[in-house]
Amino acid sequence: MDLDQNKKNAIAFYKMAYEGNPTKAVKLYVGETYIQHNPLVADGPEAFINYFDRMHKAYPVKSIKFVRSIAQNDLVALHTHQIWPDNDEYVTMDFFRFNKEGKIVEHWDSIQQIPAKSLNNNNMY
């Protein structure tokens, strides 16, 4: 497995879907099966496309910054900082599993809204 290429592909996949082109993202980066662990999205490429199409229509103006990416074996982890309408800020951590052909076949994620106040001076990303 080419770990650096998997990291680049995970970022490109996520960015492309997030910015409103999930169909192209799936075509370029997803394998024949796509197992989803986010309880708001069904398994399969079509469910992923439908979810991101809905999100883009509902929230066309948003931004994402990829803070770090880590690859090990067949997994890539992405740590992001997202800003949504009304300056709602989120930190996400996404994990993607790649098959031997370098295609994404499984996804896990965790999202947390950044609170207005913190008990420490550290950022969440």
C-alpha cells in the first residue's frame, strides 16, 4: 500500500464531497463496496452521495481545513477543522479503510462542536 497516496486520496475524496461533488468523489476514490459507520448515513456509495448532496444544498457555504492526516496499514485518519453557517465550528476525526487497489471501502467518524469557552487555552486541533 502507498500510504502517502492513500492520505492524498482520502483528503481529495473528503474535500470533493464536502465542497459539493460527492458523485465525482465516489467515482474517483471509492471501491465497489462502501461500509459506513456514521449512523446518519446508510451503507453504499449512493447513500453517501445522497447525504452529501443534501448537506451541500442545505449548507452551500462552509469551509474545511485538514489539520493532520495519518496513515497506517490500510487506514487513513483525517483531523479537520470545519466552519459552518453562523460560524459554527467543528472538529472532526474521520477514518477511512482502503482496499488493495487503493480505493476507500469503509468509513468511521466522530464530530464535536467547538464550545464558546474552554477550561484550558489549548485549541481542539
